[in-house]
Amino acid sequence: MGNYSWLLPVQASSFAARIDLGLWIIHAAMILIFVLWTIFFAYLLVAYRQRDGHKAERIHIDHWKSLAPDAAVLFFELSVVALYVIPTWSSLKMSLPDEKDSIVVNIVAEQFNWNVHYPGPDGKFGKRSAALIDFSNPLGIDPTDPAGADDFVTVNDMHFPVGKPVLARLSSKDVIHSFFIPAFRIKQDAVPGMVVPLWFEPTLEGDYEVTCAQLCGVGHAIMRADVKVQSRTDYDRWFASMAPVKKAGPSGATEEW
Amino acid sequence: MSEHGHELSFTEKYIFSVDHKVIGLQYMITSFIFLLIGFTMILIMRWQLAFPGTVIPIFGKLLPATFAPGGILGPTGYNQMGAMHGTIMVFLGIVPLAVGAFGNYVMPIQIGAPDMAFPRMNMLSYWVYLPGGILMLSSFLMPGGAAQSGWTSYPPLSVINPGQTVWLLSMVFLITSSLLGSMNFIVTVLNLRAPGMTLWRMPLFCWSQFVTAFILLLAFPPLEAAAILQLSDRVLHTSFFMPDGLVVAGQAAQYAGGGAVLLYQHLFWFLAHPEVYVLILPPFGIISEIIATNTRKPLFGYKEMVYAMMSIAAMSFLVWAHHMFLSGMSPALSNFFLITTMIISVPSVALLTCLILSLKGASIRFTTPMLFALSFLPMFGIGGLTGLPLGLTVTDIYLHDTYYVIGHFHYVVVTGSLMGLFGGVYHWFPKMFGRKMDDCLGKIHFWGSVIAMNGILMPMLVIGLQGQSRRLFDPTAQLHNLIGQPMHVLSTISAIALMLFQIPFIYNFFNSMFRGELVDSNPWKATTLDWDCPSPPPHGNFAKVPRVYRGPYEYSHPDHNEDWLPQSREHAEAAR
Amino acid sequence: MSTETVAYENVGIPDGKLALWLFLASEIMLFGTLFTSYIILRTAAPAWPVGWEVLNVPLATLNTFILIASSVTIVTAHSRVQKRDQKGFSAFMALTVLLSFGFLIVKAVEYGVKFSHGIFPSTNIFYSIYFVMTGLHGLHVIVGIAWNLGLMWWAKNGGWDDKLFEGRVEYAGLYWHFVDVVWIFLFPALYLL
């Protein structure tokens, strides 16, 4: 519970602070605009209320002056867009970290689980095919592909080392899900038929939660997963301990089965 | 009741009537009933959100076991009600009330027309809407229950879930009804204005209906196409929205594949974003009328407001994908929609600014409709402002699909549109029935509603910032939501209060119909043509076709001894 | 209602014609959306069947000529109304309806052959598009037939002397041209490209 507060959750990824900066700037501006505006509104209501001896005036305020708030709003919005939004968006969504320097995983959503496909010690993913999917092989990893021999899959339990970018290829087996880790400020829809790349860099050790942000069926509310951000050594130990998927079932499966 | 020569049977007069006023009232009553049904659904859902796993009071025992086993709402029931709440409120509640009811009743008399251009088509559009609505509700009784994929109905979920076929069929009814209505509105405004009523002399309410009709006409067909394609995916097993390699519950789906999942979202939002402006523009028109009447001065920036509405309508077709920043759509495309979204906020700000500045120099009468109109301004302001972090791609990463979104659009639609529509009811009630609604009850209704609405919606913004996803059947199933639980309780209690505060309104509405204070045809001393005809207006509205001599808001005219100068009066009486 | 004739402010286009143009605008949005979906699905597909190899181009060409001919006959029917030639109107309208039925029959043959080869809308995305778009167009043809038959019935039952009659024939013609134009787009999009 320590990770969550009355306002935003703890900042546990490298760009959480940048997103929060935007949230605070915009909310501060919103509140400022709203307060100033409400004061003016309240003044008008009091000053021009109907009363004895007061008559409405047919004043014609200079119409162009009324465009000043519009211009101010547009100026504010476009400055935020140019100085903050587009640069940040580009670095978050339009460029990806180098695969060599990252933890690369496939995240495959299904009703109502998050499967994480780790490449195993060889760093290579085995081929996957929808035709091979069955109860013991939820991602349909090809058993004849040597690259897949040491792959392992966790369900609703993902581990990442602190301070190293994670490059996740997000997809879905059935319907649209949305991968959301509030503490990382990261969210991306997992769309069947598409593989969407996604990256984040955990910066704070601890236990966090993945939630599904897109209605995906009856179990939408219970579609969650644990994210454990560990120190480098703890992560390596965990990684080594994971048995590769051979013919046996996926290890690390914790619940929902 | 038959003070006029031509005798009509009861059926012709009240059920299959071709009179725009009767049709307007039919729409009004029907849409209020749907609003009440949709609101009851959300009360049941809110109970589950605040007190998960407990027996729902009153309704728990009435719901079937498939819905609420042992009186506790189940996830299937929750998802069905969630989808139906959204659908009912938007397509069966607010739009028919704003366009069908007020547009039908008020717009023809405001432009001095005897009726709509096509009275029979007008009747038809109501009689297509009503079966569509009943079909929608009846889907609860179908095997598999009602639609349960949200009001957005995203495939593949909506294609594999039960209940969606009836939803799609009923949408086809509702879309047809809207198309008939919008053609009728446009032709009426263009071809049936009283002599002298040039377009630039039309009241803003008529402008808002005119602009809205264009949005409906052009935005609904893409949804119709999307509905047809989805229906064929469900019924004919085509695969427009079904991609290759789908595996549902461990089984390969029986679809050929090759479809595009995001295509549906593009088609849906191409309608559904303009639809937001269908929800908001008519209430904007209504409150413009109320504010002009109760400030006793011309509205500030009449033409600016008309141009703002037109540019909103035009721009609304270019912003749809801001609902899809995180859908997997190309991030470069997002930048385009980010910019258009920022630009469309400008005309909205302009509308709000004009209405605020209209208060300057006024003599404000705080009548009940005026209270509703005034509360619209700051509350719609919150709705608009909270749209900002959602429209910016970067902050949307965090806030998208959280409760913040729900708070945002309910601020726009509930404290905005709905309050404006309530104001319209109080404003035009004397025209509809020749009697006024009770002021005291009206004020109780107003203050109760506005406080309760904020009590419902403010907590949503907070739990949204905490990162709580929307559409969760049980928020406490996830750790990070636990801290926000008291907010759900507050929201639910406010929702119950909001329901209670509608009782004075319902009582007031029906009681005033028969026992309200009798008033003359122009109780608010307003200038537009709707106040020139008797209350209620007879068949054909005007005994003699009115002639229009000036713009709509000539209040406090210096050459006139009274503070209002009707559009239809040829000369100002008595100089000062 | 007042008995005096007043000139309401208007834009100089009769109500019915205005409504019909608005209706056609919404129809253009409907078919435009479907064509856009077609383009999007096609560009996203790894492989796409060649229309003229899997569909029957001669039959579709025949149908194209049938529809164009029916557009000509409906225009002629309208000009007969202007010339107050009721027999000519009835003949050309009947011809239009016959040609429309001919179109539907050819379409039914095309569908039947496909079904007998085990090809259905669910076969693949190309046939999904083919059946849904031509099916929707076929529905529009059926509406047009009903409309034209209605006009023929009305002409015999007092409509001929109604001052609205000529306008309504004109609107039926406009609608029919639209149905024709949709086909002119559908034909190359599905069969030739």
C-alpha cells in the first residue's frame, strides 16, 4: 500500500516524473483558470443582479476583445504541446531502446491473464504459432525450434531488474486488453492481430501491479498481475531459477488456473 | 379538448400525431423514462462499486439470479448494465431529449413555422425511435442477456460476447430515426422560416439544432456502416474486425481472419466524437435562450457564437482519433489529432466566453431556469478543463481509460447537457402547458442536483488520478484501488441523493401540468417567436403567419418603453 | 392554419428535393465508409485475390449495362411526365422496374454459383467485402423497385394529376442514379482491381 497515495502513485519508472510534471502543470493551470474565472463569474452575478433602480445596459463590448481568452487558451495549449507534449511523446512512443541493452519480453494478454514470455538464457525467442496453443503451452511456442528450448513463460507474475530498460512486445490472443502499470505511468492497448512495442525503465525496487484498462469481458476486474522490480542480483537469481518450458506446464503460474 | 374545428380521434391526436408539439412531448416523456431507467442501472452498479459483494438494497431481490445471485450483482450483470447505461443515456436519453423533444417542440415555433417540413416523417422518426429503445431494453430478456461490451462495443469482444446482435439491430433503428429527424430539421430551417426570419435573425437555439442536424446526418452513417459490418461478423461469420490467429479460451476462433480490429474504433469514433457535440450544442442553444431572456440584454457575440458552433461541427469530424492514442495506432498520427483537439477547444472557449460576457451590464433575474443555465457555465468549464490532460497525448498515457475519463465526460454531459436540458424544461414548460412549474420545488431540485452531481463526479477525478481503471466490476480486486474506496462510497451516496432530488422534479412536472400557476403566453417577457403564439400553441401554431422585423435578442432597446422588443413587432412603441 | 398563401423564407429548392439531396449525402457517407474500410482492409492484407479471376466479370458487365439502361429509362419516364404522356411514363417506368429485376436475377445467379462452390461471406475477407457490399447495394436496388412500383400505382390512382407527381418521379430518378453510381464504383473495385 505504501506505493499508492491519495493522489498519484509512487514514481517507479524513468519517465514517471516527466509525466507527473505534465499532470501537475496542467492541473495547476486548470485550477488557476477555473478560480480566476469563477471569481469573475461570481462578481458578475452579484454586480448585475436584478434590483430596484438597476437597469440592464445595452452595452456593446468590443467583440475582438472577447477573442483574447480564446487566444490565451490556444497559446497556452500550443506552448504546452510544442515544449512538453510532442518532445515527451516522441521519446516515449516513437523511439525504442536498443534491444542489446534491454530486457526483451513478449507480453501476451488473454482473458484474463498476462503471459510474459522470457527468451531464456540464450536471449532468443522461440517461434510461436496459434495452432500450437493448448493448456500446457499457452503461447504456442514451437517445441522444434531450438531457440525456444530455454524460453519460459510466467503468468500474472513479471520480474524486472531495476535500472535497465524493458522492451516489451505487446499482443493479445483474444480481445483487446490494455497493459497499465500505474506506478510506471505506462499504458498501452494489447490488440489481437497486432504486436505493439512498448518500453519502460523501472527505477525503484518494489512490488507493483499491472491492471487491465480496457474492458475485456467478465473477468476484467480480476485481470491483474504482479510486477516485481528487483535488484540486479535478485533478478538474475530468479531468472536462473526459472525452468524452461519443455513439455511441462508453464512455471511461475500462480493463480487463476 | 376539441376547441378547434377539425375533430381528431384520440389516437390521431396523442399517439400517431403528426403535430410537432405532440411528437416533441412524446419524445420528452419517453426520453425522461429512459434517463430514469439508465440512472437506476447506474445506482445498482454504484452500489456494487462502493460496497462490493453486498446485497443491493431494494433492487437486489427483484433482479433475476443470472444477474444478481442472492441479491449481489454479478460481473455479467455489471457488464450488461454498464453497456446499457452508456447506450441508453446517450442514444435513448440525452440526444432524443435535446434534439427530439426540444428541437421538435421549440424550433418550428421559434422560426415561425406551422409545423415541420415533413410532419409524417417526423412522426415516423419517433415511431422508429421507440421500438428501437424497447428492443434495446428487451435485450435483457434474450438468451445470453444484453450487450456487455461497453457502449463502444469494441470487437473482437463484442463479436464473441453474447447479447450484441440485438444491440446492433436496435442501433440501426435509432440511427434511422436520427437520420429522418435530421433531414427534417435541416429542410424545416432552410425552407419554412416565417417572412423576415433570415438565417441571421434566427435564435441561437435554432442555430444549434440546425448545426446539430448536420452532424447527425453526416456522422451517423459511418456508425451505421460499422454496425452493419459488425452484425455481419456476428451473423454471417465474416471477419471484418476479426484478425488472424484469434484464440479464445484456448480454442482457435472460427473466423477466416484478415480483419482489422482498429478499423472499428476509427469508424465508431468518427461518429461518436461528433456525437459529443450533438449532446452539448442543443443545451448550449437552450441556455443561450435562457440567459438572453433573464439578463434583459442582447447576447454578447451572437454571430461569433454561430460561427463557433459551425466550426465546432466542422472540426468535430477531425478529432476522432484522440480517443485512440493508446490503441496501437501509429504514434505519429497521434500528433495530428493532438493538434486538432487543441484547436477545437478554441470555439468551445469562445462559446463559454460569450455567454459569460453576456452577463456584463445585465439585470440578472435568478429564475429557476436561469439557475440551471448559470450552473451550466462553471460545470461545463470543469468538463472542458478536465478534457485538457486527456487530449494531450503524454498525460493521456496515464489517464486514459481511468475514472478520470468518466469524471470528465460526465461533467460535460450531466452537469452540462442535462442541467441545460432541465433548464429548458423549466423555461418552456409555460409554453407547453400554459402553466408555470413551482419555483420553490424547482430550486430544491436545482441545488440538490448540482451538489449531488459534484459529489458523484469529483471523487471520480480523484480515483482517476490514483490510476483506477474504469469498468471494473469490483475495484477492490486490485491492490492499488483500495486507497480510493472511500471515494466510491462518497460517489454512491451522492448518486442516491441525486435520485432523491429528482422526486421534487417529477412531482413538480406532473403536478404543475394540472395545478401550476396559470400564466399568459409570454411569462418571461421574451422576444423570440415562440412566445408570440398562445400557450399551448394550437395546431398550426400561429393564427396568422408572423412577420419578423429584427434579430432575436432585442432586450432593453433604447427606443422602446418596455425592456423587450419582440421580433414580430413592427415598430418600437414610444421613444424615451 | 392560415388560408392566405405566405412566402416562407426559403432557399429556393423544393422541400422534397432538398431532403433527397441530404439523404444522398448521408448515403454517400455510408458507402464512403464502406469503400474506405475496403481500402484499409485491402492494404493491410498480405495477399488479395484478383477480382477478375475469382468473380464473374461478364455477368457483372451485363449488370452494369442493365443499370445504365435503367437510368436512361427512368430519365425518359420523367420526361414523359413533363410531356403529360401517361402511357409513355407507365411504359418506361415498367421497363425500369423490369431492368432492375433483371439486375437482381443476374446477381442471384452470381451468388448461387458462389454458394454452390462452397463460397460464403465467411470464406475470407475478400468475400466478406464482396457479399456485404453487393448485398447492401442489392437492398438499395430493392428499395428503388418498391419506390418505382409505388409511383406506378400512384399514377393510376390519382397521382398523375397531383402537382407533386412530377417532383416525386424526379426524386425517384435521382435516387436511382445514385444506386447506379454506387455500382459504377463497386464494379471496378471488386471485379477489376
